[in-house]
Amino acid sequence: MKSNSDKNQSKLPWWVELLFVQIGLPDSWLSKYLKKKKQAANIINENKKYLAYSAVLIAGILYIYPIVKYTSSSASCIDKTTKYLKSNNINRTQNELDINSLAVGYCHGGSLPE
């Protein structure tokens, strides 16, 4: 039979049971943790709007960054390949558009003409 005091006490979370009862960490750490948790919850509740805007902004940056990186790398490759083709094709009669087209093709998986 359970006594009235056993019925009124709530069961401790498993991590509290493990860390503070079984292992024996200081009780002051638990009280500090619970105070910080409460403060963090209050801060989050007060600043939900700003946190949501920040999350959308960060998600947008993380989504766009690979596209910007790929475009930058591709532009660098095209620039270097165009310079290489211009330096090696002095005697050939190719206009600027043809050289740029060859550079774009090379940087996207093609091969250079010999």
C-alpha cells in the first residue's frame, strides 16, 4: 500500500535520477540548471518574433550559399580557361564569343580542342 506522501510526489525524470541520485552530482548544479532553463524559456517567449525572423534569415543564407559558391567557382574556371585559350590560340582566328563558349563547355564537363 502506498502512503499519501508517495502519491503526492511526482516521479523524477530519468536524467535527474541517473545524474543526481545514482551518480551523486551536487544538488546545487540541478538548481542552477533549472533556473537557467526557466530564464531561457522566458527569453524565448519574449523574443519569439525576432527568433523566427533570425531562423528564416539563417535558413535562407544556408540555402543560397551553395548556389553562390558553385557560381563563383564556375566563373573562376571560365575566366582562367578563357585566358588559357587566348594565350594558346594567338594564330587561330576565333572571336571572343567562340573562346568563351569553349571555356564554358570545358568548365561544365567538356574537353578543350587541340
